[in-house]
Amino acid sequence: MDIPQNTVIAVADGEKLSLFKNEGDAQNVKLTAMPAATVDDSKIPSGSRHSSSAANPDDSQQDEDGFSAGVAQMLNNQVLNGKIKSLVVIAAPRTLGEMRKSYHKSLSDVLVGELDKDLTGHSVQDIEKALAAA
């Protein structure tokens, strides 16, 4: 995957978000960490407002879905405010699916690519290798 210089790389799962910027060029990715962003994780997607029951026993899944929606909203806001001009999203498969539900059209327009892997907690080198292999 070619990742232009200054592309923001968002690495997320249902509990954690890390942001990086590509300081290299499209073929030679060199990620640097960006300051942590504030995520409003109170946004539970409309299809997920079911209370816990025998059929849906896991409140933590609702929390993770709310965090995923909050990450997407934060990214939407940064794109709409002109702070992100190009974006790559790396997220655990379920998290990525939840995030996609909340993408604004403007975010979709600047989206360079997505990678459905859980790389939160991995080293910058591991993330760079995964991007190079994609």
C-alpha cells in the first residue's frame, strides 16, 4: 500500500487508539507517534442498544462498540476540520466494521486504505512492516 507523506495512521481496537503520521514517503513508511486524541466512547451505535441478556451477555462488547463509534467520530471531526488530509485505518476486524458504520463521506474521501488487523500494543516497526506488506 502506498502511503503518502503526512498520512495519519489510526491504529485501534475496542479499547485503545494510537495515532501516527508517516514522515517518510509513499514507498518508505516512517511512522512517528502523534499526541493521544480524546475519544467520546459514549456513542453506542443505534443497532447496539440492547441490554445484556442471555442472548447478549456481554456489556463489554457494547463498550467496545461505543469506543469504535467514538473513534470514527473523532476522525470524522479531524477530517472535517482539515487536520487530516489522508488517512489509513488499522483496526481489529470487528472494530473496523463498527467504525465503518460511522464514517462521514469526507472521511471516506481521504481514506487511503484500511487494514483489518489488531496491531494495538505492537511496536512502530511491526506496524510499518504490516503496512509495507499490505
